[in-house]
Amino acid sequence: MTEQRDTQKVIIELWNEGDLDLLRQLNSLEMTVHFGGPETEEKLLSRNKRYTELAQEGRGRMFKILLSPSLEVVGSVGYWVQSWQGESIYEIGWSVLPAFQGRGIATEATAKTIASINAEQKYEFIHAFPKIINPASNAICRKLGFTLVSECDFEYPVGNTIRCNDWRLRVGES
């Protein structure tokens, strides 16, 4: 595993309409266990459109995660503008396909995404809301310097309330 880290580099590339197949892979039961289960094809098509339009509309950016030198697509990471407790914030989220988990890929891709946010600097804080029973995502927040604010109820997807940790990072501090 260490050898793979040394020979493979994590790259993030802006999401485009052609990334629907990745979205379908990320929509498996295993990958959506923390988010209420897989979405319908109609919802996936809508999500793919939203991901593509985020950057065009200046509301954030969604990226696919690739490994160099093979350029194999292994997951997604992104950020978007969200209203949280009366403030506009950046919300950040990530997802790595099961075969590639546990290698530090999500941490590295998220760090690169935070660098993109730091260059933009529209809002003061970045928040991540991993489910409290998702140790891997909570560990990523700790590794990247987020501060645990509190546990909270969070609606994701719409109509599905989950118990999460609210992690916060001040823009420009990473």
C-alpha cells in the first residue's frame, strides 16, 4: 500500500457531463449507506447536471478524483455554497470508490479542494458534515485541521435527517 502512495498521484479535475458513469458507481448501496441509500436514475441525472453547473454559476465546484499516471477515476470531491445557521458557508464533501479507500486518497483530494476554496475566499468557513458513525470521514476532518463544533441533525438528501458531526475550518487556515 505504501508503494502505491509513492507511485500514484492524486489529481482533481472539474466535473463534466461525461462523469455520469462515476456518479452511478458512487450511487451503490455500499457507497450511500451513510446517506439514505441509492438514488433513482432521474435523481442521478439531476445531480450530474447540478455538479456540472456549480462552477458555471459560481456556487462551488465539483471534481472527479483521478490517480496518476493511469488517470483512473476513483471518486469525487467538491464544495458548494450552503446556508448554515443563518450564515453562508462552503460545505465540502467527498466519496472514494471502495477499492481505493484506506489509501489517503480522500484526504489528499480534499486538501486540494480546500486549496481551491482558499483561492476563492468568498466565505469565512468551510464545514463538513460526516455522519457521526462514519469514522473514516471524521478522521479526514481531524487530519485536515477542522475543528469539531458539535453534533447536529442534518438533512441529506432532502427528506432524510441524519445525525452528523459539524466540522469547521476557517478559510485560509490550511
